[in-house]
Amino acid sequence: MTRSVRTFCRICEVHCGLVVDVESDPSTGGERVAKVSPDRDHPVSQGYCCVKGLGLGALHHDPDRLDVPLKRVDGELVEISWEQALAEIGARVRAIVDANGPRALALYQGNPTFFSLAGTLMSTAYVEALGSPNVFASHSIDVNTKFHVSTEMYGLSLVHPVPDFEHVDFFMCLGSNPLVSQMSVLQVADAAGVLSSVTDRGGRVVIVDPRRTETAKRVGEHVAIRPGTDAYLLAAMLHVLTVEVGLDLSHARTVARGVDELVSAAAPWTPERAAKVTGIAAATIRDLATSYAEASVGQGGRGAALYCSTGVNMGPFGSVAYWLLQGINLLAGNLDRRGGLLVPRGAFDTLRLAGLVGLGRFDEHRTSDGRWHRVAGAFPVAALADEISTEHPDRVRALFVTAGNPVHSVPGDALGEALAGLDLMVSVDLYRNETAAYADYVLPATDMLERSDFPASHQSLQVVPHAQWTPPVVAPTGQRRTEWQIFSDLALASGVRPFGTTAAHALPRLNRLLGRLPGSPQIGFDHLLAILLRWGRRTSLRELRRRPDGVLLPPTEPGSFLGRRVATADGLVDLAPTDLVADLDRLAAAEAELSRPGVLRLVGRRDRRSHNSWMHNNSHIRQPDGNTALLHPDDAAARGIVDGASVVVSSPTGEVEIAVSLTDDVAPGVVVVPHGWGHATTGPRRARALAGANINAVIPGGPAHMDPVSGQAIMLAHEVDVRPVGG
């Protein structure tokens, strides 16, 4: 017997609609996933889904998945019961906290955690119930710059205006490859198709990237740029717009402060100056700026939008670049305007909620050395190694890692060395990965087909406002448990009750909003979700249960953000945050280094068949699309490298060996290496067998290589050497 369940993918922000066929499994007496298909009737994704989402059935049935709790005994992981695991972990946590204080405990939340609101809430509530502010998160690897800048400019980390693709006339995309990776911190299905629709109606799409990406080959025009220099391009565009074109800034002055300071900051950055650093001709920079101005709503055009993603965020000036980009969009009159960029509400106003409960703001907590504050509720993971290894009363001695593999994703090797010195480490995950190699306990979590869910954290990022709830598609296999249940049980085992009979015990950050919560300590996620939806007054959990494909919400109205939902103290956008203006000095100081000739600089790339590192064991996903380093033929010839050869990519930090592919899609002076590969011997079997290398071994880590504004690790534009193996 077969039944079909309509659900949605939770691998990335897009949340594509899926139809999962479930059939009886005579061998177990339960059910198995027979097929995963795109939901062709889904009101948003409309039958679009990438290969990763279609592989969720294989992920669910992967024989390398964790199905039972494990404990390390004499260096080996052995099976134990949940009861024993919870009791032992709870006792050890309690002893560590009682002996050393609450800051001895820390939590790391990996990328998949943020696509499970229940897991995020309960894991955070657990460590905070024990009195620790030490939450570290994967967003500090690739998007912290955006969260920091939005907090300073708009008062909340969650404000990320989305382009009005249906009406925009000029769209410039920096450091993103939507055909492969969609568009991060933005919810739009079939992003490459959406961009094609802009050009089909006569609009202009510009892809700025050191590589002629898959997206650039399909849609729009490509502008090659040197790695790490996007901020120089944006500063020069702002110069052209304010000094040469002469934008009408009257509207900006009514909704923002710091207009004159931002204009003054951009004044020295002429296109001629930027051309020397970026490698983009001054005439091209002027053309981009004037075309953007002509299309801008504030200048009488139909609408224009600038957008950037991880290729900018992870560079040496990610914070400055995002600040300048947001400033341009506002000064030109494109923010909160039809055809420009809008700030959605979703099923409930995420921004208002965050403001009420204090989420998304800077708070009083800092790392033990006082250097880094929490951004979007978490410290930068690049600082975690120091928090463990540095001798001080508050150093971290116990660490929980949920849905993450920071040993594999954080630059350098300091974190692995630090983890080896912990008193306790617990991994909650689908697999035994490189990080779990240091764990005392490894606990099996459910996958997304085994839990109910609602994409609450992305409600303010929707191009098409939509709400969808999903039940569990199948029952959990083996002894897998949801992160909500795991951390709730750990809380009880540790002697704390983050979910008690009152909001003061339940979710401290939500108590001012929710008031009293009825019932017992076992409050489920769906109960909380029902309350939030009722508060939002746009739909209800009851309605979503009746509508398995979800409900379309009212479209985002222009004029609903500026002067209404900006969360700064005075309600005005801050266009000149002190630390961002000051960081322009660092930008100026780096000009000579970033324009130095004859240097190879490193950038990463994504693979359409994987997501970071955690889907590499999926049998549904074939060999990746060329897991090789990309190099320009001229750079290869100068180094005696031939196509297909094995090369060594090295830096003062380390080196990796990888095959090389020669292509003029890559600008001279650039080497491109895939992200997330090179699994160690402790990883799952198929992932270990795949080719590639972990390029993070080449990237320097630690405070000296973190964005000084946001604390994000600088992952791109580092100088590297490439030589033939044996050369």
C-alpha cells in the first residue's frame, strides 16, 4: 500500500514543495520512502526542486545513518541506551557547570539547525537554562557580515530586503551563483529562471564574480572582479551616484540618518581608483552605476536592486560591502519601493516578534576576552577554539554540537586540537562526521522527513509570501529522536526545566509576548507554533493542517517598512554606523596588497549536487560536477601545470592536493576550489571515497583572520601557491 504526503524541503531557504510516496515495508512492518518528487502544484515552487531535495529518501534510508546512541569507551564508540546516555550526559554537565560556572558550557548549531525552528529553540533554551550565553553558530562562517550590518542599520539582524523580481528593471548580483546554490538569505524558487524572466522582459541582469559561473553563462552579463574587492566596486558606484550623477537624496533624509556621512565616505573612491584594485575598467564601473541610477525608483525608473551573497560575505570586507550595498539601495530610492526591494512579513511579523523578545539585536554578552559580541544570537565560531584552549576561569569545557561539522568547515586546524582538550563533547547529528571523532557521546537525530516543521526563521525573506506546515512524513527509523526531544530530555537530566508551566521557565525571550503557557513541562513545538500563528493573524495551524500545500499570504506592500518597522531607537535607518565608517581605513590600507600583480588568490565554489559537507554520502546524488581546482590557462602555463594534473595548493597555513581543470571561465590570478570536500577517515563511507580536498586546511584561522566588524571568518581572497605535485 502506498500513500503520498505533500511536504517541503528544508535544505536551503527556498523550501521547495515535495511529494513523498510512502509504501509499506514488509521487512520491518513499518513504512519506507519509495519516491520523492517535485510538487508540481505547489503555489510557489511550481514543480521546481533541485537534485538535493529529491535525494531526501536516500538520505533517510542511508545505511551509514546513526540509529542508536553511542558512547566512547576506550577510544571506540559503542552502543548504549538513551536512558544511560541522557543520565550520564546530564550528570557530567551538571558537575562541570557546578565546578566551573555556566560559561563552561557551549553549543554549536550547524546549518541544518536553522531549517528546524524547533531544534534551534530547544537547543538554545537548554544552554541558556543552565545559565550559559555560549551559543556559536554556522552563520558566523558565511553570513555574519549581513546579520551584523542589518543589526546596525535597521536594529535587527533579520532585516534583509528582497528584490521585487516581478518588476525590477536592473539587477546586479555579486558573489552568488543562483543556478547552483540558489540565493542565500533570500527565498525564491528557481532563482536562475527568475533572473531569466527579468531579461526576457527587457531588464538588465549583471553577474559580478571572479568566475564566469553557471548562472553568468545562462543569463545576463558577466563582469569579472578580483577576489575580495567587491567593496571597492560598491564604493566607486556610490561615488558616481552621489558625486557625478547627483542622486536626489530628499527621500533618504526623511527615513535615515547619516546620509551626509555616507556620501562623504564614498567621495574619495573614484572609478579610476577602484579600477586599479578590482580589475574592472573605470568606464564599466560608471556604466553600472549610471544604469542602476536610470532604473532606480527614486530617479523615476521602474526599479533597481543590488544583491550579494556568500562570495562577498566571506571576503575580507564583507561587512563594509553589505553596508555600502544597502546604502546604495536606500539612497537611490529603491528600498521599500515597488520594483526595488521589499521587506516581507510572512505568516507572522518576524521583525516585530524579534523586537518584542530581544532576538536579533546585540546584547550584553561577549566572548570571555571581551572582543566579540553575539550576532543573531550567536558568537563567531572562528573564536571557539580560543574559548576552549585559552586558560581563564570561563573557558569552555563542555560542548554540544548539533547538525554541524565545524572541524571540517572552520579554517585552520586549531579547533580540532581544542576539541581534544574538552572535558565533555556531545554530537547530535545524522552521521558520524569529522567533528564527532572528538565526541564522548554521539546521539542520532531525525531527518526532515521524520519531524513536523514550519519555516518560521525565513518568513521575512520571502519573495512570494507563503505559509506551509508539514507533518512528519514517516516515523523515525531506529532510535532517532528530534532535536527538540533530545535537548528537552537533556535539560531534565541536567536538572533544569527550560519548558515549565510558565513562560519564565519556558522561553525566557518569548515570555513578554506569550504570557502564561498552559499545561505540563512537555510543551510541543506545534503548540508554540499555533500560538505564534494566532498572534500573526494571517493564518492558523488548523488552516495549514487542512491545506497541505500551504496558503499564499498577502503580497508585500511597498511602504510597509521604512518609518514603520525599522527597529532602531529612533525608527530611522542608520547609514553611517561608526565601526563601518572606520573600517574604510582598512579598505584603503589593503588597496596595494589586493592589486599586487602575479599573485594567485583563492575563492570557493559550490556544487549543485551537494550542500556544504553533509550530503556527500547520499547515494541518490551522483559524483559531483567536477571536484577539481579551476585555474586560468595562462596561470597554469606560467607554473608548468597541464589540464587534469594533480597540483598542490598551499599557503603558510597548510596545503592540499587536488586535480586541476584549466578554463578561461576563471579570471587570471584566481584559483577556485570546491567547498566542503576532503573527508577524513572518520566520515561516512561514500563521502570518504569521493575525490577532493578540504581547502580549509589552506585558509588561516583565528582572530587575525576574522572580519573585525562582524567576527566572521575571512574565507576568500587569501594568497596561495599552486604547483604540480612533485614540483
